[in-house]
Amino acid sequence: MRYALLRSIDTRRRSLTFDQLQWFWGAAAHRACVEDGETIGDFEWCNDYYYRNHSRYLRTIRVTRDASLTYLPPSDTTTAQKLTLAQLSRIVSSRPSRYWVITIRDGKAVAVRQQYVP
């Protein structure tokens, strides 16, 4: 499982390019924030979750034909909506700052889901 910012999707080649993040939850998020010198307030950032991106290296992988692709629409972030690769490509093109979780098996993406953040 890789946390990532999706940068582009090539629907013809069935591939996606992503910037991998280090993602932390709970106490690990708090420790990572302290290590990175982040200001810790009374909200979710650094208390519930935190990510760092020390490398801007982009990775490209293939997406399997039967990959599970899901998105959290702004109107209902509690119910994941299934997508085609073309629909995912349009979402990534319109808002590249969303966070995603990619499940990789045998070097290919078998699942891509949007990561909810408050």
C-alpha cells in the first residue's frame, strides 16, 4: 500500500504516475511532526495524521484491467464511488492535490482509492 499524489494517468497505456508520500497516523503522526519541526495545534494535522514528501521522484506503474478505482465525491465523503480509469484521469487532471492509496501487486496497481482527510 502506497500513499501518493497522483500526477497523471495515461488511459491508452493504462498507467499512472505518482509522487509517493510517507503517511503517519496517531502517535506516529505526532512523532513525525516533532521530528520535522511542525507546529502542533488542536486539529487533525499532526495529531491524527501527517504526511511528508521529502522526495519529488515520480514513479509510473501499470494499472490492471480489473483494478478497483474509487473516489470520495465532495457531496458524500462517506461513500466511495467506483470509477473507470478515464474518470479517474479527469479527476486527477482537475484536482491533482488529492491524496490516494495505491495497492500494488506484481508491480501493477490493483486498487486506487482516495484517502479521506478532514
